[in-house]
Amino acid sequence: MRFGKTPVIVTIALVLAVAAALTGIYKPWNFLRYGRAEPPLPPSGTELEKPLADRIEERVEHVRAHPYDAKVWGSLGETYDVHGILTEAIFCYERAQKLDRKDPRWPYLLGIAQRIGDQKAALACFERAIALAPDMAAAHFYAGHGYLQSERFDDSQREFTRALELAPEDPAALIGLAKVSLSKHEPKLAIGFLERAIAKKPATREAYWLMASAWRDAGDEAKAAEYSKPGEPPPQQEAFADQLRSQQLGNEGVTLRFARMRADVLLSRNQSEEAIAELTHYLDKVPKSATALGALGDLYIKLDRPIDAIPRYQAANSIDPALGQVLSMWGTALYRTGKPEEGIEKTRQAVTLEPMDLDFKSNLASMLAAQGTKPALEEALGLMNDVTKGRPQDPRAWINLAQVLGASLKADEAIAAFQKAVDLAPNDPGVRHEFGVLCARVGHLPEAATAFAAVVKADPTRLEARTNLIHALTMLGRQTEAIAELRGALEIAPKNPQFRAQLAWLLATSKDDAARNGPEALSLARELVEGSQGKNPEFLVIQAAAEAESGDFPSALLSIDAGLEILKPKPGGDGSVVQDPMLVGIIDRALACRKVFQEGRAYRTEVP
């Protein structure tokens, strides 16, 4: 017998034979070890958007082709999970976990899916995930909640603390520790955690609501009322910063809801074209979707491109004329493109189609109020009264009612309505600022000043509120307070010419002897004039006032004359009279100053 090298073809044949034998053994072995399982299908009668139906069909086929692959089971589970088909998601995650006991992803996601219906099972899943991945911060966070609900407070505190170590100063983890402290009747400790959470600007009001509970437990009802009214229902739970879950939602969300969410995120990053592409990509898959066309129109409205929104709303309406949302937003687009009557008519059609929709009524009321006619204002008031009756706890509804009342010259009623909004959102500086603007507009300056002062106290960097506060204080003749606010503003924005000019003017012209400071006013004014190269007439008038306050009347008159020379109408203009109201105001002030300077007196600001 001759022995030699095995021919290549024989070697290949042997390998294939062994592989075939192993494959034959592999399937029965997996069947014996894991059992048989068919991929679940969506519940009978479930209506699915085409992109989701296609995704599920694709992943079901993957599972059938690879019945013992944990990843394909998990992927199908993620598709179901993200779109709220939880029973099927749980089945898939359980199967994935059974097939791969070492991957922490599957018990973690299974726990997330089970949290709503079976907290005990969810907690066990989070414990398994932590055992496999001790540094999974989100698993510690959710385990903390599971222990908290089981009244295992020490275990809960341990898990929230670990989550906070892994995600420093995460507001949700801080809120979790505050909940543990409140459960252990330690309100002062809870307050400390909640102060840290609020400092991180949480997305929900949960920290404020819990802060009120903590202060009530501490026996300080007045302090509690600053954060939440008694009996206010618990707000939405603050979400933990979970990168895995965020990535999952981004990858798996194939329905219009997720396309809109992604577009909004892109919009918040000033990536407008990418946001448009997100919704356009969805429409490529479902070109006859009226709701998707409407969503693209809504995006153009957010981008302040109503002219581009109109054809999308037209197309959506031609597909489904019964979509009130499309009609309402179409009306908004028409209104913004200078077609108020057409905009009102479209919005009115939306209200007729869906008379119980309060958003449509609110939009229509705003358009009517802007018309300013008595019939339009009366109709707007009726609509907004319906809205506030339907949403008595919505601050925005009361704000809109107040705006309509203000336009109707019902100042006291407007302020009373807006006060309800402030009471409903006591910690919202934006609401207080709007309240101040309304009060100023209807002539209630003391209330306006109080509102603006509260905003500045809550957020000293909010320069718009401080500007309005300074104006209200000046109009009220409270010049010393106005000067103090101007100094505070300049600490934040030291180069701001508006604040420097106002401060210099008040320091030079205030009726309050203690408030005036001629040398400081002159120093500020000269810097302003030099910075503008002597071409700003307002700064020249301020310099003149400071020079007069310092006793230098000849220089003051020269500065006034220089300012008036700049303000003379130029050749080639449209007349010999200055028309700009702002310039007219500067001229009037300059002439008034020159008159008293010629008499050897410094100018004093008149209090309105």
C-alpha cells in the first residue's frame, strides 16, 4: 500500500462532511437545550405604519432563519419594545436572555419592558444586568426605583448612589436619592439633593413637586408653596440619561412619531436641512401619508418658512380633508404669509370639524384678537373662555385669555387672568416675565416692576427682564432702584452700551440728589462718545447732561449743538422734518436740555 499526501479535493470533501455532520448535530442539540420557539407576530387587528410592518416582517424572517441566535431575537424584541408592543417584546427578550446568559443588554431591556406590569420581575432583571455589568448606571438607577417600591430603602439608596457615581449630578439620580430620604423622613437631606437636581435644570417638574413635599414635611408651608400648590398631582418622572436606551430609540423608531422626534432634535441643533431630510425620508416610504405631509408642513412652520408649509398642507388636505390639525396649521401658515382672512377661515374650518379641540379654538382666538375689531374680540373672548374652562390647570390657556382681555381694554380682568397663570406656574420665570409685559402694556407699572424683579431674582442673567425692570422703575420715578439695577446689569454685561447710557443719564439727571454722581456720569458718557467717534447724537446729549451736572455749561452747550447738528435732515431726504420717533425724542430732549443749560441749570429727569 502506498502512503502519500491526501489530495486537496479529498480534504475539502472531508471538511464538508464534518461540517454537515456538526450541523446535523447542532440543530437537535439546540432544540434539546433551548426548545423550539416561533417568533411572535403583532396582535391580530393591529394597524401598523408601513415602515414598521416592513421592519417586523424582516426581523421575523431573520429569527426563523436563525432560531437560536440571541441577537436576532433581541433585535425583534427591540422593534416591538420601542413601538409599545410590549407582550411580544417581553417574549423576545426572554428568549434572547435564555440563548445568551452573558449579555447584560437582554435582562436590562427585559426589565425596562416589564416595569409597567411586573415591578418584581423587572427588579430581578435589573439585578441580573448589574451582576453581568456592574458599571451599567441605568440598571442601578432602575434597581433603585424597584427597591424603593419594595420599601427596601437602604438597598434603594445604595443603587441610586451608585448610579450617581457613574453619572455625576444626573438630576434623575439626585431625585431618586431625595425620594429615599423622604421615605426615611429626612426632609432636610431630601432638600439638599433636590437643590442639586434643580440646579441642573431638569426636564420635568418632579424635583419642584418633591421639594414642596420636603418643605411641608419640614413644617414650612410657605416655602413649600414656592414650589408647588397643595394637592397638585405628581408630575412625570424625570428620565435618567440612558445612552443605551437613547441609541435604541434612535435606531429602532421607524414610525412617523420617531421621525418627528428626530427632526425636532436636529432642529434644536440648528440642523434644519437634516431635519427636513428626516421627514422627507419617511415620506419616500409612505408618499400618500396625509399626517406625514402635515408633519413636514409643521416643520416648515417651526423654521419660519410658512410659504413652504402651505403646499404640504394643501397636499395633505387633498388626501384627507377631515384632518383638523392640517386645516388649523394651514390657517396659521396663511396668516403668517400676510393672508389673515384666509388664515382665519381655514382655522375656523378646523374648529367646525373638531369643535372640542381646544388648541384649534386657541389658535383662532389669537388670530381674531389681532384683528382688533369689536366683533372679532368678542368672538375671541368666547373661544378663550371655552379653552380655560376645558384646561383650568394650563397656564398657557390663562395667558392667552389675558392677552385677549388686554386687547379688549379690560385691564383688570386681564391681570386677574394672568395672575392665575402665575399661580399655576410659580417657578416659571418666562410666565412671570410675560405677566410683567402685560402689566406694563395695560398701564399697571407697579405690578410690572414686581413681576420683572421676581424674574431677575430667579435668574440675574436674564437681561431682557432686567431691561424691562429698569424701564418700569424709571417710569415709576424709582430712580435710585433703577440705578441699582443698571449697576447689576453692567456686572453681567459690562460693555453693553444701552445699560451704560441709561446709567450715565440717570447719574447726571436724577431728581434724587443722593442718586446723582456727575463725575461718574461724565466718565461713562465720554467713553460712549469716544466709542461712537462722536457720531451718536444720543450719547452727545447724555455727555452734555453730565457736563452740566459737573458745572461745565459751555461744554454742555457745545455737546448739545453737536448732537443737534447730526440730527438735522440731510439733503436728498424726503423732507425737512425728522420723522423717526426715536430721533424726535432725542431732539426734544436735546432742546429741553439746551434751554435749562442756557439758564445755568442742570437738567433733571421728569418723572412720568
